[in-house]
Amino acid sequence: MPGYVLGNFFIYSLINALTPGPGNILALNTVTTYGYRKGAPLFKGIFAGYYVVQVICAAFVFGVGTFLPNLLGVMKYIGTAYILWLAVHIAISKPDGDDTEKSASFMKGFLLQFINVKIYLFGITALTGYVTDYSTSFAVLLFFELVIATIGTAATLTWVGLGALIRSVYQKHYRIINLVLALTLLECVYSILK
């Protein structure tokens, strides 16, 4: 895989992982409400769920690549459409004061990831957009999904660790931050379609 493609894979992964999503927002709300110690079971559930979902994504992409190889090319365009949607959504989104139900259980964090459409699309898009042109080996797909899950876990830890600081900075400067993230995602789309 060329360094340029690998670099864009990491850019896409970092942006997708760091942007607000159900896991990151729940982690932020939990740490600001309960603190790290009481919120730890929920965070661990989010992390474990992330890894399990990414393994499922690797198996899905491998299965499609093995049994329906022509579908991978179509999925690449579906993935780029998702990235475009994500870029527009990020560019126009505003922070909201919506407080979700705050429960700090492992199971709530774990199960959240199974209904978190963002991370399924994230994992499948990253593989079909950046990896499958170079390898469809299950070991390679699994490796990149584990990288994605690790980046996602680190991103959620960032939200947890910085808690209220990120929230206050984001709320003050969300337009600039969102525009930069959206423009960077557009560059990722360009690299996929190139």
C-alpha cells in the first residue's frame, strides 16, 4: 500500500474517530457527570464493543471480497458517499445540549456499539476505500480493523480525558473545527476516487 494511501487511511480514521458520535458523546457526558472512576465500566464496555464490531466488519468485507468480489468496487462508492455525507454533516452541525440518559454500566457501553451505525460504516468504508485495492486477505483486513478500533478507543479516551475542556472549546469554536474536519474529509474522498 502506498504511503499516500496509508496516510489518508490514518487521516480518515482519526477524523472519524475524533468526531462526536454516540460513544464519544456518551463517554463525555458520563465523565462530566460521574467522573472517571464511576464511569470506567461504561468506558470499558465502549472499548470492548468497538473491537467486536470492527472484527465483524473485517469478516463482512472478507466475505464480500471472497464471494462477491465485484461488490467491493461498488462498496467503495457507497463508502465515498458516506464520507461526503459525513463531511457535510460535520460542516453544518452544531453542539447541542441534549443530555442522554447517563448510566455507567459496562453493558450499556458495549451494547451501544452494536447499534452505532457510525462505526460500522467507518470500518467498512475504511477497508473498501483504502485497503481492499491492495489486499483482501482476512489477516490484513482484521489488522486494519484492529487499528481502527485502537484509534477509536484512543479517541474516546481523549474525550474522556479532556471531558469538559473539549466540550467548552468545541462549543466556542465548533464552526471552525467542523469546517477544517469537513475539508479534510473531502481530501480523503478525492484520494479514494483518484
